[in-house]
Amino acid sequence: MSSIHVIPPTLRGCAIFSSLSPEEDREWLTRCHSRTLSAGESLVDFEDMSKDVFVVQSGEIRAVLRFTVGKEAILGTFKRGDILGEQAAIDDLARSASLMAVNDSTVTVIPYAVFHDILRQRPDVSLSLLQLLSRRIRAMNDRLSELSFLDTKHRLYNTLLRLSRVRNDGGRERIISPPLVHAELAEHIGSSRETVSREMSRLAREELVERTNRAIILKNPLELSRRISRALEG
């Protein structure tokens, strides 16, 4: 009879809290609580006035900005060990995006007061948080540059490269696993599903991209990078 191994919740699994001792971790967790979400369930909504901070323990949470019904932009995807929701806890303003579970997920909910107690008592955690926010600003600047200087197809190439990782076989190929559907890729680049489908079909004909049930495979990521560079130079 097999048993399911359940990983206990932890704050130390999040980079900004990694300096906490195991004892401190357990102590702070007693002032937090867990929340389990089903796929598609909302964690918080845009302009919600709640101030809790979340650490992903399992599954995947997505930050989205909805413009109209059926139109939204994906701002980021968060997995185990990622922190999210900290912006509202810092500036005391409404939520700047909606957070929803991509699949069945569990998060640790850090109440506003607890989060601020940690920051006051642990300057090293505050510094790690500043470094994280700085990286996110840099990433946002990169996305803004992408939207300003690249057309739709080159934004798609850039997104494929950004979301992919090197395969473990030592080759040059990169993969996105599990694969994103075309509607999701469209949300990443601010385009339509039809436009993404046409370009992905063209890339497949050129043998630059292959799609399987388990992954999107970038057969020649270097060529995609070259095309982006030429677009920026032109």
C-alpha cells in the first residue's frame, strides 16, 4: 500500500525568508494559516483591499490583469517557494492584479501584521525583499521594452525563450513543460489566440518549434534569438 508524502509548509523555502532558523520558521508559522485552492479558484481580486501576503507551498498561482471580459494579460506565474501579494502589504493600496490558481494549489497566508513584525525584527529579510522587488522592476522594464520595440511575432519568440528551460539531455534545445495553450501565450504577449496559432504553425513548418502532449520544444532557440536581435536593430 503506497502512501502520499506531504511536504510540510515552510517560510524558509521562500528566498526572502531563507535566513530564518528552523525554530523561527515554526514560530512564525503558528501565526499564519494555510489556504487550499482548486484549479481556477481566485485567491484575491483586482482592487481587493486585503493586505495578506502569500507563500506558494504547492501548485501554481498566476497574477493577471483583466481589461474586459475575455481579455487579460498575464503578469507573472508563481510556484513553490515564491512570495506574492507583498505589494499591497507594503504600500497599503488596493491589489494591483488578480491572483488565481492555475491548478490545485496550497499557499501559506501571512497576515499583514505578522509580515510587518518579521520585517521589523529581521532586517536581513527586509533586504532580501528589497532585492526581490528590484529584480521584479528590472523584469517589468524588460517587458515594457519588449512591448515598445517588438512586434507581435517577435514578442512571441521572446516569450517562448523566457518561459523555456534547457533540456536535460545536454543539447541546445529548450522546452516549456507543461506546454501552454495558444490562448495563454496570447495573454503573455498581449495578442489574440488566432495570431499566436498562425505564428506557431509557421514556426513548426520551419522546424523551429515542435509541440508534444508534454512540452513545447524550441528546436533552435539560437535562431529565435537572432530574429529578435535583427528586429531590434532594424
